[in-house]
Amino acid sequence: MKSKKSDMKDFILQIYVLDLLRALKTPRRFNDLTKTIKNKGTLTIKLSKMKELGLIKTVPRKIEDTYTNSYVVSKKGKVVLKKLEEII
């Protein structure tokens, strides 16, 4: 069985992960993120895994008169993003 650390390393090297971390420097709704990943199924899987690994979190946000959940990079995600950008 893989360790969580090994799982994290394998995941962050996958396509779209860096793009999503960059996009989520500011809160974004799911529909906003379909500009980064067009396939909603792939986007759902990536966001789920990123949340499971603690790279992102959901935050409530008020847009006009409606409250909605948005995704944003967590502290852990910011550290990972910084390290990835240093090596790329």
C-alpha cells in the first residue's frame, strides 16, 4: 500500500494539477475552473483528490445575493505550488 506522501508525489506530477493550483490562488467556483479543465468528470476527480490530499479547501463566498462554495489553495497547497514553480 502506498504512503500518503508517495501518493502526493505521484498526484502532483499529473496533468492539470499545477494549472489548477495556479488557478486557485484566488477562490474559484467549479464552473470557473472549466476554463482550465474542459472535461467536468476530470475536473471533479482532480478537485476531489486535491481536497483529500489537503492541497485545496472549499470556502463559502457570496456572489450577488447567493452564497456558493468556491475552491482555493490551502496553506499546504501554497507550499507545494511554490516548490513546483521553483523547479519548473
